[in-house]
Amino acid sequence: MNKEENRVLMTVSNLKMTSGVSSFWNSLLREFNKFDDIAFEALEIGGHGKNIFGILGDQIRFYRSLNGIKLGFINPSLLNRSFFRDAFFIRQLLWKKTPFVVFFHGWELDFEAEVDSKYVDFFMKTYGQAELIFVLSNDFRDKIYEWGYRGRVVVETTNADIELIDNYSYENRVEVMKSTKPFKILFLARLIREKGAFELVKAVDILYQRGFEDIELTIAGDGEDFKELQKMVKEIPYIHLTGDVQGEDKINLFKESHLYALPSYYGEGLPTSILEAMLFGIPVVTSQAGGLKYFFEDEKMGYLVETKNPENIADGLEKLLVNHKKMEEISKYNFIYAQEHVTNVVMAKRLHSEIQKVLQR
């Protein structure tokens, strides 16, 4: 394959944003650029809010980028705005007779119901023309087949950037686990109610009332519910709210934490922060939201808990608090599993292989 003859145009979100999706693409594109047979070209889109001129501008820039492109790589979420915006990118590809693949990242169940009732035909005339579709959950794959798609649907993951653990080894994790006073719990996500931070605060308070007084919860992130959460925790000395963290600050939080908790009931694809925690060998307490339902191995990677149930979340946390041997066992499993299956390096190779097959048709 000649790299210049195999140009792939990828729609990606703003790569300068501090979000899981941006981290996903920055780490993947770095690996894609190392391949010598396919030229992956990123077109940044979105971030315009309700500015119609920005949205139209994206369509125009997409059209101007299509000359010489061998394959389109469209990256929507199954939610209202992204679904229709990216369908217009696909219409352009169909008009130019350029084959394309699709990778659904987010997946909102309420909007899935709307597609069921109103947009199946629209889906099939746009997304349904893809050579290949990637999703983050078996449920999403099954729904796409139910809508009538007859091509291949591949269940993928998000990824964790291997550079996060430069100069880090499992021995570093062992040293952290030797000292569990205080026992440090980390929550790192966008602060919207559905991510489960409010329930986690209540769960940690329940643990404190049960006599686990050597615990600390750090909540890292920013979002629309930051101020409400700030009011909730301001009188609780063992809960710390940091705001948004990036770079070395984020790495240091992972390095020093004993447990990662994300009891989300958001319409998740597969949360990047969970894969990042696993990369550091951290046991995880989470829910079956979105792609976690099929990805997460209960009792091997940590513990699954019920959403919106602080008592049950507290029970899941307590299982690790009282069982140091189990915590070590899970920690080692996560450290090895993440490096073998969910780093950007491993994922880039999987996607590259799939794209190669499409280009060779």
C-alpha cells in the first residue's frame, strides 16, 4: 500500500479540549502517524453550540477536504445534534461515491428510542451505507443489526494513553498499596449528576459512619453541577473537590490513589477514566452503564454496584477497604490487562488492521 494513495479523512472533536474524546483522538493519532501505508488526516469539527454558521462551516471544510480521499472515517455519537450533523458528512461522501466507516462513541438511550420510532429509514440511508461500524457495547451492536444494517459491526473500546505511565511500574503501585492510611478514593469525570458523584459522596459518608475514618475522596473534574457539589461537600473534611485536572496533576492523582470509583448512570460509551485507572493498576468500583456492561469483569477488575444507591456503592467500596489481598489481586490484573488490551498503541493496531481490510476491497 502507498501512503499517499490511501488517505483517510477522520472527523474528530477539538483536539485542544480537555475531554475524554479529545484525549482518545490525540493518543490514537500519534500512533496512526507511525504507519507507513495509510495517511490518517484529522478534521476537527464541532464546539459551535447553536452557532449555525459554525455548523455550516464544518460542512464546507469537510467538502473541501474530500479531494483525493480514499476513505471517510466518521465519528458520531448517538444523540440528536451529532447524529444529524454527521449524517450530512455521510451524504457528502455518498454523493462523492467515497466509501466510509463509522465509529459511534457516545450512545444516548433516549435518542436510541427516537431512532426506533422515527429515524430508522434515515439511519439506513446514511449510516447504514457504511462499509464497517464500530461501537462500544454489544447492546449497541445488536440495535444496529435490529435497524437493518447488514455489514460488520465491531465492538471496540476507548483507550488509555500509554504515555501516562512513562517511568511507572507495578512496583510503584505496590508501594502505594503498602500505605492505606488514608485510603484514597478517586473520582475523575465531568461533573454532571448522572456520572454518580453525588451518590459517591453519600456512599463515602456512609463508610465514615461505619467507622472507616481513614478515608479520603478526591473528586476531580468540572461541569454544570460543580457548584452544587461544592456546596454539598464544603463541610466534609475528608472529601476534596479539585476542579479540572490535566497533565502531571492528573497523573499524580492516579499514582497516589488506592481505588477509582465511577458509579455512573450516564449514557456512557466506555469511560476513558476507567481504562486510565486500570493502566495504573487501580481497582475500580463502577456500574453497568453503557459499554461497561460487557467490558467490566466483576470481581476481577473491581466491583459492580447499583446506580443511585449510596448504600450499595458503600458496600462495593468496603469490599476493597477490608480485603487488602483482594485489592492486590485486582490491581495486578488491571495493570496487565490494560497494557495488553486498551492502550492507544494496541487499539491503533486493531483499527489500522480493520481499515486496511476496507481499503483492500
